[in-house]
Amino acid sequence: MTTRMVRVFVNAAGVEIPAGSTALDAVRAWSAEAADEVTSARRVITDSRGLPISADTPMSAGSILRLVAKRERATPEDES
């Protein structure tokens, strides 16, 4: 039996991943280094609208992901 592959896009690059793969799997197929940055919380995976998604989000054909640097939110103490 052959594994069905789906094409998704990570930072505008098309990658083929097995159906049922997660967002992190897609990032890993694009770049192992970038996947390590996601797992160590240095980068965040976003959807095509720029909204953060969980690394375990299931992918479907045509999914579009972008990676962004994780930024800490300012707290009231930071503004003092």
C-alpha cells in the first residue's frame, strides 16, 4: 500500500508530506533546523493569515504555513 502524499507550503516553499502529518512535520520536511527552533519556542508556526497555530495541527493539501520569530509580549512592568 502506498502512502498518500499531500503538498503544503512552508514559507512559500512547496513540500510533500504524508497525509495526516502535522504542522511541525511539514516544517521539519522543509527544514530540520526550523523545526528545532519551533520545538524550542524560538519560532512560531502561523497559518496563511498570520495567526499562530499549534504544532500538532493536522495538515491538508494546500495548507500554507509561515514561521515567525517568537516575540514576548510587553508586561505593565516593562513599560515602567
